[in-house]
Amino acid sequence: MFFKKTLALMFLYICAHESYAAATFPSGYGIKNSSMGGASIALPYDALAPANNPAGLSHLEDRADISVKAVRALGHNSYGDEKNQNSLNMLSAFPEFGIAYGVNEKLFLGLAVYGSGLQAVYDRPISPDINLKNLEINMTSLSIAPTLAYKVSENFTIGASPIIQYSTFNAQGFPGVKSRDDTAHGFGYKVGLLWDVTEKLSLGVAYSPRIKMSSFNYYRNNILSSSDGRYDIAEQASIGLSYRPVQNLTFAVDYLRYFWKDVDFFKTSEFPNQDVWRIGAAFDVTNKLSIRAGYYYSSDLYNSEFNNLNFIGPAISTRSYSAGFSYSLMNGYELSAGIERAVPRSLRGTGASQGTNIDINYGFFLLGVSKKF
């Protein structure tokens, strides 16, 4: 039962989009915004804007964007006993794609396809006293968001994105459970608005309700039985500001709230709702080269008493720094790249997690290309 509940919690833990305290995922979507700490709600840069705020399409030229994000993590952890050392390697790469098209001066259409994922591979079994394979967790999640944005007035836009959610999951190294690929799906939506308060100041708001997912049919009967094989994507509300004091300098800040207490499985657990802050700046060095930097902070979702859980999905960092650049090429092409570095963190288990210690270090590399039409 301990293994079942632990993995059920962990799976919800790694499926929480964008949130460091919930997963090893980038702080936002789109290379440029991710290079600014994820700040994006009032600052759409590319065709991945619907993943942040659907209303952002109205501020884009006709364009297509494709990018890849890779995460690399190393952990030196112990489980149950400080002598039970186990090293962790986490490696994942996931793509993003978006296209934006202006039908006329008021109506804009787009499609954003974005993924997230995690691969956690330990070099030993979770317990040396049980004949098990080395512990491995593999998860991927794909979101498909066709989007419509409409300019109500010259400076005010509303937008909406229905979301198709598809996930795969595989676990190895749990007693009595064979390793097998399993899938789940769900449907939801995100809505947003974008208001250009002045020529220099913009305000954005976005909201997405909880996405109810189907069950993982295989794992619902064993290690995910305590949640009936299901995880739901938490309700999320966000607000952001962007400010351009001069033509070539932009600042942006976001606040996000994740409502974990409303997710069915978490209602019986001591998991708090979560606050996230994202702040960034962009500077146009020339008409071709732009540089960006940002900072990301989230409140803790877990503490040291949950370290038995953190051992399986040890993304315990709550802060990161990011930086990046973009360079305009010929014929409407643009190259963007960035890095995001989570602040390393150690956490020693207490209470029921005594002897389980986490020492984790991870970061992201971002690379993308876009084409304006």
C-alpha cells in the first residue's frame, strides 16, 4: 500500500504543468518567454502564446514556431536509511509547435502543441532487501490547443483554447507490478484576455479549470489504485503585466495560482494550493538581436515529511534563473536559444520520511526556430 500511494502521489506531482515545486518542467511555454522566467501572460512573443494566454494571438504576425526543450538532472539520494544510497539520472526532451494566423484585423486563429515529460532512472532498486529491478519512471504529456482570439476593441482582446490532453506512463521497480506502457486522455479549456492599458503597459489574465483525465487502465489496478488510476490537471488562474519604458526594453511579471486542494486525490492529503511568481526583462540590442533574462519562484508543494514521495519525483527546487537570446535571420526566419537553471536544493527527511534525503541539481536547455509569413 505504501508503494501504491507513493507512486499515485508522485504521478500527480510530475503532471503539474509549469510548476517547479510540482515537476521538472520549464517555467513557461515558448523559448522567449521561458528565457524570461516564464513571464508571458501579458507578453505574447510567439505562436505558443495559447499555452500561456489564448488572447495573445492578437499581438502576433502570421508565423510558425517550433522548438525543443531538454532537461538534465542528477540526484544523490537515500531512501528509508541514509545507508541506502541511490543515484538518479533524469533526462527528457520534449517539443513545442505553434502556428498563428490573422483572418482579419479582429479575428485570429492558432494552434499550439506542447509537451512535457520526465524520465527518472535510478541505478539501484528502491530497496536492497527486495528482489526488484532498478526504479524507473517514464511519463510524457501532450497538449493540443486550437485557439481563437477576437479583438473586441483596438486595445482589448479575448481568447479561448479547447485543450486535448494525452498522457503516457510507465513504471518499473515496484513489487508485483510488471512494466507496461499505459495511456490516459482528457479534455479542458483555457480562456484569457489581454488589455493594452496604454502604449507602454499591458495587462493579461488567463484561467483554466481542472481537466478531468481518464484512468490509466493497467496501473489503476495496482500502484495507482488509490486514485483509481487517474490524475487531474489542477485548476489554474494567472494574471500578468508587461511594461515597456522605452522602445527597446520590456519588463514583465506574472502571478499564478494552482488549486491542488480541489484535485480529488489531494483532498485527503495535506497538499496546499500553490503560488508562483515569474519576472523577466527583454532588451533589443539591435534590430536583429534581443537578449532576455528572468527569475521564477514557487511556494513549496512538499516538505521534508514527504521525502519518501520526493525520492521518486525529486523536483524539490522552487527557484530558477533563466537567460536567452533571439536573432533574426533572412527571409523571416529567427533563431532562439536559452537556458534555465534551477537553484540546487537539499532536503533531509523528517517524520515518516526519516532517512530519506534528497540532493538534486537540474536545468534546461531551450532551442527553437520561427518563420514569419
